[in-house]
Amino acid sequence: MIILDTFIDQFFNFYEFLRARNIINTGIAFIMAIQINKFFLDFTNFIINPVASTIVSEELNQNKVKVGSINFETGKLFLSFINFIIMMFFVYFVFSLENSAPGLYSNTIGRIRAFFGRKS
């Protein structure tokens, strides 16, 4: 039983080390950013772009402005701007949800410690 207690104590010490340096939060944020990016790419490719191409004529989507020998694809820039606005709205929505329920996950480590019979 001493070995198990030592392991649990070391686990919580390691967890506190990671938490004190925000490594866990950074890792979670990184993983979430990758998944949100994938979601937005799929959402824009499969939902927004087909709808936008029916609303915006195909000529505008393929619109190019030539300056010298450089072609600027202004139609794709316009669709990219629409995708950006939708993504910013989603980010705003997620943060407003987080602010509407403060403390929802704040006591998780205390609950884990209580489960193992440790004081918070």
C-alpha cells in the first residue's frame, strides 16, 4: 500500500508541476486548435464554398486581377474573407459560452483528489 500511496503522491506532484507551468493548458489548446482548424477547413470546403459558389457567380469565384505579370485571385480572396468572418463568429460563440458558465471545470483536480482520499 505504501508503493501505491507513493505513486499517487508522485502523480499529483507531477500534475502540479505541469499545471504550475501551464503545460497542460498549452497542450490542450494546441490539440484543440488543430481540431478546430480541421473542422473549419471541412466546414468551409463542404458547406460554405458550395453555398457561396451558388450565390456568387462562378465568374466572381474565378475572378483574377492582373498587375504586370502577377495574377491576383480576388474571387478566392473574397471566399476566404467570408470563411474568416464565420470562423471569428464561432470563436466568439465558444468564448461567450465559456464566460456564461464560469467554474464549470475549475474543481476537477479537487474531485480527483477526493476520489483518492486526498485533501485538496
